[in-house]
Amino acid sequence: MIIDTFRNVFKIHDLRKKILFTIMILGIERIGTHVVTPGIDTAVLTEGFRNLQNTLFGLYDLFAGGAFQKAAIFGLGIMPYISASIIIQLMGAVFPHFQKLQKEGDEGRKKIMQYTRYGTLAISAAQAAGVAIFLQSIQISDGRLAVPDPGLGFILLTVLSMTSGTMLIMWLGEQIDEHGIGNGISLIIFIGIISRLPQAISQEFIQFSSGERTLLAEVLLLALAFGIIYVVVLLTQGTRKIPVQYAKRVVGRRVYGGVNTHFPMKVNTAGVMPIIFAQALMFVPQTLLTFAPDNDFFIMLQGWFSYDSWAYWIIYGLMIVFFTYFYTAIALNPVDVADNLKKQGGFIPGVRPGKKTAEYLDNILTRITLPASIFLAIIAIIPAMLAKWAGIPFSLASFFGGTGLLIIVGVALDFLQQIESQLFERHYDGFMKSGAIKGRKS
């Protein structure tokens, strides 16, 4: 039973210590999301943010766990770190210096991590300055400003506060990696998204209790939610197993190789990144149009880039398909895989090593990426469809698909995988009696 498994988790002293430490760190992070940057009128800020939920600022607030719209010291969230990591990863595909570091093992990873930290600091400072200028521009209908005393002093204080907050979040994530369990950065994003769920559920309960939603509609929505989650789990865990054989080698008196195994190629190699890239780009025109003058042309453009527009859904979906292929090409290089197999004496049955193997892997990767990209596009558009056709508040509809759901499922599966591995090492049953969760071990 699952209850027995949870009991076993807390029976193991080392595992219990790691879980409690992780919970403590996440609690500290959530406290920081409520500490407001000095010099801000929170009442005016809340009123000003009501019209910005469907813009780039609304997306940023999702990853900041609600801290951005509060202008908290953790208002930038962990996004500057993610941006720096993506930039360093992209540079690794272009510049030989970073390619060399990626192949140097632990020393190379330490150097890359150092560059990532410097990049995080620079990006945080630049974004914090932009946020400070943006906060100074917020004014509501009665003339009150979100920043009563704007100026250079407020900008410098905001830069110092938010940059320090982001660096602290990064450090907290590293502490989870070192002393806790799970991926620290991913868990911080996960807990920020989950923190919105109680409010979303309470809004839905108010609609149901007031008679706006029938019991049958609620049951159908619940069934739809489980169905979407099931599909997302399949997409996240799905792999194409490519058979690999290793030739026998005799070194001294020992025989190496001669085994049959497989190379697991994930169906969704790109993960959630295509949706993040596409959503960020789609929010740019939305954000700019909020500051555009009120005339027929700009009103028409606003309609095209609104959530309930077919034009928005089509463009958004096509961008997700494109970025899925783009990020997959960066994350998995068939030429490198083929070279590594050749160096280790491995080969795919019926395929010549080297160039032919790379072409074979590239063809398979291209074919399995197409359905993955289409599924990602559908999952990303589902929240907007539900908000338009089912009348579900977008705060709740976002849990039926999109970036938030993919992150929740991916992080939860990774967290369970790490707990299971700890249990199996100590000869305890995992969360499934038959062994590891499907797709966890190969």
C-alpha cells in the first residue's frame, strides 16, 4: 500500500532528514515571496496588476510563485538563473570553449556553473532595474502611484533587493541539491506553481456553490483533468528504445562487452522549454499592445493576440512545434551519440557505425519529435480553450495544461524517482509493488 511506502520513507533516518530539510528550504523560499520591496504601495500595485495577468508579466509571475505581482524581494524568482543556464547551454552549441568545458567532467561543470552564476547576477540586476522603472509607471484611475517616491534611490534599492533575492533563491536551490532530495531549482518553481492551486480551487468551489456550475460539469472537469495528466505523464516518460550491441574485447585475461542493451531516446527530449520560449515570444506583442494607443488597427491586433483568438492558438501552436525541433537539436546531437557508441565498441544491429548511425538516429529523432511537438502544442492551448468555452477561471484552467502542468508532472515524477531509488537501495518497496515506476529504470 502507498501508506506503507510513506511510512517506510520516514523510517529511513537519512531519507527523512533529506525530506525535512527540503521542506524547510521550500518554506523559507515561500516566506521570501511575501516580503515586499521597500517603497511600494501594495494596494495600488494589486489594482494595477489586475489588467496584466495575460501579458508577459503574468507569465513571469507564474514562475515567481506570485511574488512578482507583490513586488517581493523574490519577485524575479529563479527565471534569471534559468535564462543564464539556457544562454550558457546555447553557447555550448556554438562556441568551442564551452563545448570543451561540457566534455571535461566535474571540472568543466564547475566552471560552467561559475559562468552561470555570473550570468544570473548580471541578468538579475538588469531585470530588477527594468522592474523598478515599470513599477514607477503603475498608476490607477484615482491618480495614486504604486511607488509614492520614485527616483534613482528607489531603483537602486529595488535592484539591490531583488538581485539579492534571486541569488539567495539560487543558493537555496543548491542547498537542496547538496543536502536535500530532488532538483532544487525545479522544486522551487514547482512549489511556486502549486501555491496557486488552493486559490484556484476555492474560486471553482464558489462557482459551484453559487449554482454557476453543475455537479455533472464538475465531474466532467475532474475526469478531463485526470485524462490530461495521464497524457502528460505518458509524454514525459515515453521513450523509444534503440537496440545496441557491444562487441567483445579481450584486455589481458578479462573479456569486456558482448552484451545487448538499448539506447533510450525520449519522445519529448525538449521537455517544457518549447512552451516557455513560445509563450514568452507570444506575450511580447501582448505586452507592447497594452501601451499602444486606442485605434482600430491596434484594437484589431489586440484581438489577434488575445487568449481566446484562433489566430493566437494557431501561431502559438506552430511556434511550439518549431521550438520543439529547435531545442531537441540542441539537447541531443545524433553525431555525438554515434561517436560515443563507436568509441565504446557499440553499434546498432543492421546499421554501420559512424555517419550511418548518426543518420539513423537523426531520422528516428525527427519522427518521434513530430507527435511530441503536436501534443505539446495541444496541451499548451487547452487552458485557453477551457477558459473560453467552459468559463473556467484562467487561474484554474492553467492547471489543465500549459507550462505549469508540464512542470508539475515532470518535477513530481523526478522527485518520486529519487525517493524510490533511496527505498530500493535499502530493500524497501517503492510506490509500485512491481518495482520502479514505468520508464524510471532501463
